[in-house]
Amino acid sequence: MTHYDPRIGEAPLPTSGELRRRRNIFTQFWIFVSTSWTMFWLAKRKH
């Protein structure tokens, strides 16, 4: 059964650079740290 939304087939595929960034553990760690830091400061400022 291969039923899927036709918009999925029309969606753009990620470039090789985007796939490399998604698989890079250091990039993912940096994104995690920066997001966590931002959420920490938002929570600290509001409470």
C-alpha cells in the first residue's frame, strides 16, 4: 500500500550540504546548546 499525500512527492529534496549539516554531530550539538541557552535565558527573565 503506497498511499501518500501528492504534495510529498512535489516537496524539494535537501541538498548535499543540508544533509551533511543534519548528520554532523558537532553542528547538532551546537544547535542544541544555543537553543537550550536561549530557552534558559527566556525562562530566567520571565520568572
